[in-house]
Amino acid sequence: MTRPAAPAGAPDPLAVVAPRYGTGSLADVLPSALAVLGVPGATDPLGLAEALAGVRRIAVLLVDGLGWYQIPTAAPYAPTLAGLAATAGRPLTSGFPSTTPTSLVTLGTGAAPGAHGVLGFTVRVPGSDRVLNHIEWAADPAPLRWQPVRTQLERARAAGVAVTVVSRPEFGGSGLTVAANRGGDYRGAAGVDALAEEMLAALAAGAGPTLVSGYHPDLDRHGHLTGVDSMPWRHAAAEVDGLLARLVDGLPADAALLVTADHGQLDVPAGHRFDLDTDPRLRAGVRVVSGEPRVRYLHVAPGATDDVVGAWSTVLGAAARVRTRDEVVADGWFGPVPEEHLSRIGDVVVICNDTYAVMATRSEKPLASRLVAYHGADTAAEMTIPLLVVRG
């Protein structure tokens, strides 16, 4: 098991980090890019306009699982990445929870999770006991109803910007893709070579302002399956490095590349795993469980909130913070949450500390409890992501 190493000057990897919505978060990347491209009304919270003056084409690449704290670990296998981080990089935060569906929609909309409503890896569908897995989401609930916020890609297209999304072919038309990336022309790319080729082709097409959004999932997948700094993870880091080198080398003179991520990762040792499905104290009073192992949403029976908070606090102890939905919302972790999105969050929210996690070995797919690395909570290793900025 690999414990994340803190980059120079960064907080301890297991320290709690709050999302910096509006000043330095994933939600601020596309608004700043649109401001560079001259989209009317776009703001520039990241201050990119001066450094990118004259840029007419922007490619934004999100590398799944490439947390700021993973870059030093990847450096021996990814020299291009390490060099860019040292000379053209700075840390941002993801939103909360630090999980892929939430982050992809946060990037795409430029909004905090509370506003767009994709509030976790899985969430309960209000008015039912159904749990929606956003990764497996097709057309129910309807994406335009479930995620009502206009995307930044729609804003860019309405202003005359040519907009393209490049990702795996199988993700085209999914509920999550529609929620995060509606407004862009979709190009399928099955691997790093195709991803680089399609992103560069879309970036070079036409003469007007252009925005290209790309997504690469493999680093995250290998971290989950075999752990951060495992041999497969190192190979995936080297592939990311080759992708970055191709994109940097192929940038047109009036273009820029922005590289970011959705979250980091940390390994969870066997001795730090609780199982809510085998401990009756953790099931008592709980009707529906959603979220994921590092952040659990508990929807409880009427009147059971205090009992559930007490039981989970006793069983988990220092391994987690067990709080009510009202407390977590009031502290601003999701940004403002409209009334229609509140019940997607559990009555009780369990946020794991350190390298602990809460599994559900019987009620979730078996693989979910057998992974090595996880994310979702609010440690620096999970919440801190890079922004690398490269001009053509």
C-alpha cells in the first residue's frame, strides 16, 4: 500500500482540504477558458486571460485520477508531466465529494455540485428507494431534468465557438456525458493515440475560436484495481506522459492546453475497512445507503437520525466524521444546494478520515469492496488536483 507523499510546500496528504469554489477549483477551469476565448459574460476566476492573451483555441484534458499528490509518484515514469507540473502547474481543488461523476459535471457546467445535482458516485433517487449509479446512467432519470444547469460547452457554442468532446466511444450519449458535456460535437477515441489524434484534429479544424474537451480514464482504473504506484499504474502514468508530449508538440501557435483531473487517490489497507453489511449496528435504522466507500450517504427511517449518528460514531470512532445533511450543507462542502437537490444527499453523511473506508459487501457489486485505491473524501490527496497551462 502506497501512502501519498506531499509535494513540496503542500499540506499533509491526509489533512482535510475544503473546496475552493470560485477562486481555485475544478468548477473555475472552463469559465476561465471561455473568458480567454472572448465568450460574452464569461468570468476568469483563475486569471488565465493575461497569460493566454492571443490564444484562439483551447484544449482541456482531464486525466482521471491524476491528483496533485500523485504527480511526484508518477515523475520517474512521466518526465513530461513532472516538467509541466514544475514549470507550468499549480494546484486546484475538486468539488466535494471528490469522485468522477461529480467532478465531470462540475467541470462541464462550471458550477459547484450542489447546483448541478450530481452529488456522488451513487445517490438515491428522491421519492424512491432506488440508487442511481451515475457511471451506469442511461436515460432514466432524464439527464436534462436531473442536471438542469447549462453547460459551459453550450455557452461557448452559443457564442460561436467550435466545441468538440473527445472521449471513449462507449461513453457517447450516456446520461453522464449529456449532463456534463452537452453542447459539444462528440468524437470517440478508444486509446491514448486516438485521443491525441482526435483532440489535435479538432483543435486545428476551422479558423475561429475553438474549445476541445478530452477525457482519459486509465490511470484511475489501474489505481483502483492494483494501487497507486503499482506496475500497471506506472505503465498508465507513462501512457499519460506520452499523451501530454504529443498534445504539447502538436499545439497550433494560437492554442493552449489545460490539463487537470477529477480527483486524486489513496490506497486503503485491509485493516482500515469497515463493512456496513455485516455489522447490524451500522444497518439499524438505515433504509438506503448510497455514495461510495470513502463518503457514505445514509437515508434513514423517520425519527432515526440521532440513533444512526450515534451508532456510526461509536463504531467508526476516529475513522470518520458522522454528520447530518444539514450540517454538511451549512458548511458549504457542496456549495449552495437548492431544495430540489437536498434529498439526493443522505440524512446522515459519513466522511472517512485517514485511509479508512466503509464497504457494502452484500448490497454493492463485489468488485467495489475489492479495490485497492479509493477516493471521494476530503483529504488533500483526494481533493487536490493540478492545473497545467501550456501555450502553443
